[in-house]
Amino acid sequence: MVVEAIIEELEAKRTLLRALEAIVVEYEVLDPVTDPFEAMSEDAPLLHPGGNVLSVSRISRGDVDAALASRRITQPQLLDIARRIRRPREHAGHQAGEQRASQPSQQPLPDV
């Protein structure tokens, strides 16, 4: 019984090795696109059928044109905002209605 199980396992391994040898993979090496603005250009290689832009968020509050016109100084800027939060999240929790000020740190929280 044990010998039969060993023989069956060896045959299964041989079959697997023959199957692996029969697999042929063909691929084309592409040049990487490392600049996000280059990736959004018309001639960039597409990563997804819908294009290379994952999402677009537009936030509009108030009258932007009036606010800019009333400013004495304006500074046009391109903002690149990461989607990750670079501070510990353990200080962000609080109960509804409770207001709490906290200072993020890398120190472990004390046992309560």
C-alpha cells in the first residue's frame, strides 16, 4: 500500500514535469514609463483598456474665480498629493461628537 502511494506520487511528479516542459511563454519586453505625466500622454503604452489614469477627483467649493480675482498675490502651483497618510492612524480614533487634539508619534500606545 505504501509502495503504491509512492509510485503514484512519482508518476504524478513526472507528469507535472512533462507538463512544465511543454509550457512555452512568449512575451515582449517594453520600456518602462516612470513619469506619471508621460504615462498620461496620448502615445503612452496602455496599462488598462480605459487608459492609464486610475481616478480623477475634482473638488469645487465656493466661487474660485472671484476668490482668485480678489487676492493681491496669486501663485499658480501644481500640487502632487500622495494618497497615503504619513502619520500613525492610531491617534485618529475617537467617539462620535468627541473632540480631541492629538500629537502623532512613533511611540507605542500605553496599556489602558
